[in-house]
Amino acid sequence: MYRLFSVFFVLLLIYPAGNFAFANPPDGLTTSTSNPTYEPGDQVIITGTVQPVTDNNPVTIIVRNPIGNVYAVGQIPLNNNMFVDEFVLGDNAQGGLYTVNIRQDNKTTQIQFQVITGLSQIIPVYESKIRVSGQNDDLIKYGNVQVSTALNSITISVDTSKMRNGPVMETFHIPKRVVDTNAGGLVVQEGGNIVSCTQRSSDVERVLDCPITKGITQITITGTSVIPEFGLSASLVFASSIAVAVIIFSKIRGTVFSDSLFNSRHI
């Protein structure tokens, strides 16, 4: 009995009353953005986890611009204990530090990301456009675009005569309807030489960070599909023209047929 009592007493010392339960993981939200910095037109992806999940309330996300105004608001449902939100920064997004406040039930957290603005150039491609941004766009000028449906490529003329040193990093925002690929990534060539570009994509565009070298005169971007030579409006106009021509032809044919029938009855 004495030995049993001694063991029981030691157990009481090791495990104080009310401390038998296993400790739960720390409560709260864990979240991050897909990149620490963005440019206007980029897609921002916010992912996170909730621990522990106590109810089915959605995650509320409020994004504020550098002067404190609300830039984006979303309510995202939980998938198990995870959530994903995404939005695209407008072309006129203000540069600076953006603050993201996140809440789920009584759990809150805050993160930030930077928007870097610089000079941008718009390159028209039929009814679409490619936007090029960077910190040294005044040194590089982009001109006409040639589209090759046979090679699934677009070629952009480039003027680098103002560049003193190189290369200069430029960011190309290319709509997928202009040129796209199902083989991993687009192939970029400068003056016939393949260039290594950092590539990322969203549902609607591919973003390429490419070094531009002094002395090149054109950039060729090749994929597995390219924008048709005739855009949507041109196709609609062409189809409408055919329809009008068919209607006019039908009316003329009907008139000629009626006149022939009338004349045959009065011979």
C-alpha cells in the first residue's frame, strides 16, 4: 500500500489537476500573397489557413491602397481550413504599400504587398494589346507587330538606340488570346537568339520578365496558338457583309424571276 501511495503521489506532482488534456495548436490565421511586389495589371493571389475551424463563416478580406481607401473586398468560403482569393490590379493602380486585413470569425491578421509603378507602353495587336512596363521604358520603344499564324508567333519591332548599357529588364503582359501555349512556356527570341524569361500566368494573360539587350531590333514570341489575322469585329463585319450580299442577291433574283414569269404570261 505504501508503494502504491508513493506512485500516486508522484503522478500528482507530474500531472497537476486540470492539465491532462493535450494542448491545441495556436489559434489564428496564416496567410501570404503570391508575390511581395506587383505592377499594375498583375494578378494578386492571397492564400491562407484557419486554425482551428470552429464554424462555416467565410473569410473576409479587405484590401486598402497606400492612402487607406478600400481597393478590394471579398468574402471567401473555407475549403477544409484553407482559402484562396485573387484579383487583378487595375492599370491605374496607385504605387505604394497595400494593406490586406483578413478576418474569419474572431480571428484576424494583416499582411502587406508593394505595387511598383513605372512607365508603360501599349502595343496594339489587332483588337487586343500588349502592355510593357519597367523602370527604363524611356530607353526602349516598341513598334509594329507582325503575326504569323503559320508559326504561331508574334514579332515586335524594338528600338534600343537610346540604351547605353544592358540588359534592361522589361515586363510583358500578354493576353492569352494574342499568343498562348499548352507546352509549358512561351519561347522568346531576340534577334534570333532564345532569351531566358521569367514567366507566370493567370486565367487571361501571361506575364514575362525579359532582359532587353542593346542593339536588338525585334522580339519574337512563339507559342502553340496565336490570335487570328482577323479579329472578332472584322469577322462580324465580314459575316454581316456576306449576309447583306445574300439578301440583296436573293431580292434581285426574286425580282428577275417575277419579271420573267410576268413576261411569259403576256406573250
